[in-house]
Amino acid sequence: MDPLIVRWDRTVIHRNPADPDDPTIVCCLTEDGQPVALLLNDEHREALGLQLVDPDPAN
């Protein structure tokens, strides 16, 4: 089975930034325009942010 390819639609929804258990929603779209939501808790949001800033942790 091929992975579902989605693209970020440049929307991020912070439900309640004061509550680390309340996820951040990264809104995406499939190739045919269907909406997809990537839910990130506080730990995952930080990990993804670090990967985007510095993809090589050895540096």
C-alpha cells in the first residue's frame, strides 16, 4: 500500500496553548483536495520543529 501524500495548507490551529495535552492541529490536503489533520502534542510539536530547523542532530 502506498503512503497517503498530503501537503500542508499553511494553517495551524492551536486549541489551547496553555494545556500541553491539547493538541496543535496542522491542516493538510490530499492530492485530490481532501482535508487531513495532523495532531501534535507538545512533545511532538517540539520534535518536529527541531527536525525542521536542524535535520542533522549531529551538527
